Amino acid sequence: MAEQPKSPQAPISPVKNFFAGGFGGVCLVFVGHPLDTIKVRLQTQPKPLPGQAPLYAGTFDCFRKTLVKEGFRGLYKGMAAPIVGVTPMFAVCFFGFGLGKKLQQKTPDDILTNPQLFAAGMLSGVFTTAIMAPGERIKCLLQIQAASGEKKYAGPVDCAKQLYRMPASRY
């Protein structure tokens, strides 16, 4: 059987890459944030006094105690910061990766080598760094606050404002 010639592939629009990445970022946060909340609470739980049990016995205990004390919404505390940070991060990441591939292809049908794909991935990382770090910091501060009971920040915007006013040496 003879192979049929491949029809030329239309280039993927950078706008499509951008929006696909943004939507993927929203899905990632929605599914993964409860697990991230549990992880951060386990990592930051207070050290028990001698002879006392830790606040959380493990992952499932932390999950159960969070649900009992704060309800289902407690698992999503601090989620606004990752949505604000991760959505544009993934959008820019997809955009950067698509741009990195496009810059190396002579035609949209060109198959890139592994080193070329690696270079495209590195370019996408350059785009995402400035977006990722502030959102991650705000998210962790809000998650720790919820677990400790001390209310230092009213929400993600207040947290960002307080961080902005803070001397750089205290980050």
C-alpha cells in the first residue's frame, strides 16, 4: 500500500497555546490544591512537646481534621493566589514552548530533535519564573496562617501588599 503524502500542518496560533496553557493551569489548581494544602499543613505543623502527639498523625488525619474543623472549603484555602499565579504561568509556559519550537522550525511539519525540544522548554521556563515565585510565596503564607490560627493576612491581595511593603531581607 502506498503512503499518502502528508498534508501541510497549519501552525498552531500562539494565542491558542496561551489559552490552552491557562485553562490547563486552572484545572491543575482545582484538582491539586487540596493535596497541596494538606502537604503544607503537615510540613508546618508545630513541633509537639515531649510526650504529646503531633497535631496531625499523617496525611489522612490532616485531611479529616481539616474537613471537620473547616469544611470542604478549608481544603481550598489560599487557592486564589495559585489561580492568579498558575493560570498565567501555564499560559506563558505554553506560549514560550510554542514560540521556542516555532523559532527552530523551518516549516510547521519539521520534527524537532530532543535537544531542540529541550531548548524550547528552557525558553518556556524563562517566561514563567517571574510569574511563579510571588504566587507560590503568597499561597504558602495563607496556608500556614489557616493552620496556625493566627490571622495575619485578610486574603491574597492583602498578603501581596504586606509582602511588597516588607524589606527584601525578610522574604
